[in-house]
Amino acid sequence: MELPRPPWFDPAFAALLARTDLPSGLADDAFRDLLHGRVDDVLAAAFVTALRMKGESPAEIAAAARGLREQMIRLVPVSGPVTPMSIGSLDCAVARTGANSVPAIAPRRT
């Protein structure tokens, strides 16, 4: 399914082709939409390719980091005893804190 062309795409793509750094707001909009999956695959590929060909500026990298931070899921640190367990091909540790159990799962190392 083709997604609608985002309003920031044409000015951002033109700036990148002209080897001009993206303004902060434009970069924020671009990375936010890219990370939310609101950009068609072909347009996303064209954008990131043009960005890479121009070379990412510190401000553009910061915009990408802000977009990633908006998408991240915050994990609550666990304190207390940890019980190692195995579930199928996964190793995990369950930290028990009162009535709550919080699993930390990682692929089993072979």
C-alpha cells in the first residue's frame, strides 16, 4: 500500500540533493514520520540515501535521536533477587519484587 507523500518530503529532499543541512524542525518531522512508519518505503529509501550522500550533520543526527527517544519503551530498573531460568531456546532471569515478577529475556548463547 502506498502511503501519502508527507508535506516535509519535497523541501527536505530538495535540500539534501543541494547538499544543504536540514533545518531542525524539518529534520524532526522527517525522522518522526520515518520512525512511526508513516512514509512509503520508496520515499524513505530516497530520503535516507540522499541524507547519507550529503553526510549527516550533528543537528540531523540529534533529530534522529529525538525521534528514537520518542519511540522507546522505558524499562523500570529492578532491584532484588534474580532467578535464572530457561524457556525453550531463551535464557531469562525473573526478578521478584513483592507481588511483581519482571522477566528479562535474552537468546540462549550456544
